[in-house]
Amino acid sequence: MLSKELTQALNEQVGHELSAHNHYLAVAVYFAKRSLDGWADFFFRQAEEERGHAMKIVRFLLDNDVAPYIPEAKEARPQYADAAAAVESAVKAEQTVTAQFEAIMAIAQKENDYRALPLLQWFLNEQIEEEATASKLLDIVKSGINLFQAQDYLPAPHAAGEAEAGAEA
Ligand SMILES: [Fe+2]
Ligand SMILES: [Fe+2]
């Protein structure tokens, strides 16, 4: 049985993932509005992946006899000074989420919760990939390359993570 503290932390993380979904939708809209459809597609897909993360935690809680509440997701507006600022917001957001998972992992570790630890390790691995991908995107934008041409160099969509995100924990 999951502890109260761990249950609460995981349930809050559902909200952070839903907020990440909104955030990426806003970044996608920023690019779509400028006809940068390759960039937009990348972030629309990323948004879907964040929703998948929220669902993965919801399913895990259900499987562990918890009926999670659905937290309010933060509003996100596609207002960025430029493309670099939009992508930088993604890098920062991923770093924040990594820290959130590390904090939840510390709770699970302290409680010797062998149910939650594999799930949390999966998320941490996912975060390492997502941080790396977001940093690559930022390097591309900062290189000064034309953003339309840069669409040929966008990192491959995160297909493996997406498939796994929909799977049972
Ligand atoms: Fe996520
Ligand atoms: Fe993410």
C-alpha cells in the first residue's frame, strides 16, 4: 500500500504533467502561428507525451487502490519574446520536472516502496532523455540557422517513450 505522503506527491505530479501538456501546446502554437510546422508538430507531439505521463501515474494510482483527484492544470499562453525563449522555457520546465521526480523518488526510497521505485526510475530515465532533447533544440535555435531550414535537423520524435508512456507501469 502506498503511503499517504507518496500518494499525495504522485497525485500532485499528475497536475504537473497536465500543466506540462498545456505548456507544450502553447509552445507548439507559438511555432504554428509562424508557419514553422515542423517545430509545431514536434511540440504538439511532446504535449501528447506529457498527457501520457499524467495517464501513466493515474493508472499506477488506480492499480494501487487509490482514486486520484485530477489537479487543475496551469494556463499557458503562447507569448514568448522569440523562438529561443520558447525553447528555453521547455528546457527549464524539464529541469523542474526532473527535480520533482527526484523529490518523489526520495520519499519512495525512504519508505522502501518497491512498487513505486521502478515507476519513478522510468520517469527519471525519461527526464534525462527529455532534458537532452530540449537542450539540443535550444542549441539549434541559438546556432542562428534559419528556423525553416532547421526543421530538417530537429531531433527524432521521442517514439519509444511515447509508446511506453501508454503502457502499463
Ligand atoms: Fe512529463
Ligand atoms: Fe517532459
